[in-house]
Amino acid sequence: MTHSRRDFLRTSTALAASVIAGSVATSFARTPRPPLDSSAHTSADFATLVPSDSSIKVEDLRKMAFELPALTYAYDALEPHIDVQTMHLHHDKHHQAYVDNANAAVEKTPELKGKSAEELLANLAAVPEAVRGAIRNNVGGHVNHSMFWAIMAPNAGGPPTGHIAEAITKTFGDFAQFQAKINDAGLKQFGSGWTWLALGSSGLQVLSTPNQDSPISQGLAPILGNDVWEHAYYLKYQNRRADYLKAWWNVVNWAEVNKRYEAALKK
Ligand SMILES: [Fe+2]
């Protein structure tokens, strides 16, 4: 199966599910922007996204904008590690604002319409200067947070599983050393930003980025990331970012992280 075909099947499945359920289970369903897909789209590509029995028209798909993905768990499901109020504000207000601002930036820049979020972030230099900052911050915010909700889950945490577990041990020595690197990068990130595990041509690496900058803009595939903006933790942890970083491991959804790793390896 080709790369494009695989991605479009995945998106098509997600789209069909969203039509049936009326809600979004995965990060980018209901948008014409397949996850982790930086390939150009043709009319034929878009046609493959439309279920044959759907009333959705290809033209409508193209016009569909970035949308806030619904959580796949309850707002209080990550308690006591992440509190319900933070989840409401973080998801419903902060992420929604990134989505709205990203759509506004694309709306006034016709040449950007139809491009995937990842395509935009992977080549920011190609984005007109007038909206480059808005795209970097808000499309970045949308992509980063969509991943963030997906890689967390209730009754999760513990040591990693699957291929990612082997890769972490091979790259960082053991899970504890890997956690320490992620936490350290998050703690040292001055101001707002993210701490990441990302896959590049030389393998896995830990890095931090400021603001909503995505590893995608550095040619890396984000595998796991923790949000160290104060909006992610201040209500519960106040100035104790280190406590938040430590607690966050209790909600990491390793099955999803492993899926992201395996998908990134195939690219
Ligand atoms: Fe955030």
C-alpha cells in the first residue's frame, strides 16, 4: 500500500466515523487535512475521502476548516494528575482559540487553503510573511494540542510498551533516564513551550520548543510532547512545574505514543 493511499484510508475511516457519530474521535477528523501528511492533494485525493453514500461534496470538504477535536475521555478522567477545570479551560478555550485564529489566518490567505496543518508547519518559509507568525503559533497550537489530548488517557501511565519502549531503552539507556531528559527539557524551557520526544533522520531525540513551535518545522516527527505553558498546570500546581512534569507521566497513553512512533518510522 502506498504512503498516500494509507493516509487517505486512515482519514477516510475517521471521516466516516465522525459522520456516523457526529463527533470527532481523533485529532484531525472532519478536516481535509490528514494527520502527519505533508503530501500535496489533488481532486482525486479529496474524492477518496468522501464516503460513497455521503451527502458531503468534495467542494465542501475543501472548504472545511480546522476543528477542535472532542476529547475521547471525560474532562475529569485525568484527575488527580490534571484537574477538571484545567482540562475545560485548556481544551475548550485555549485550543479553540488556536483553531479559530488558524482558520482566520488561512481564510484571508487563499493560497493556503487546502494545505494540511503539517504541510504548513513543515514549510513555514512558503507561508506569506503577513500570516506566517499567525500560522506558526496557531496551526502549531492546533497540531500540538491535538496530539496532547490523544497521548493522554485515564488509567494510563506506567512504563512504555511496544516498539517505542525498545527504542527508548536503546536510545536513552532506560525509561528513567528518558523521563529525566524530558522533564529537564520541560523545566529548562524558559517561559511557555513544550518538551518533546521526536523522530528525525538520526533517530529519537529529546528537545524543547518555545511557544507553539512544532518539531515538524525542524523536519522532525513529534512522537510525545508535554505542554509546559502555565495554562496547562497553574491552577493545580501553581509555580511547581517540576511537580506537574513528574505527575504527567501517570496519564501518558503509551499505546497511542507507540502508534505515532510506528507511523513516523514508515514515513
Ligand atoms: Fe496548552
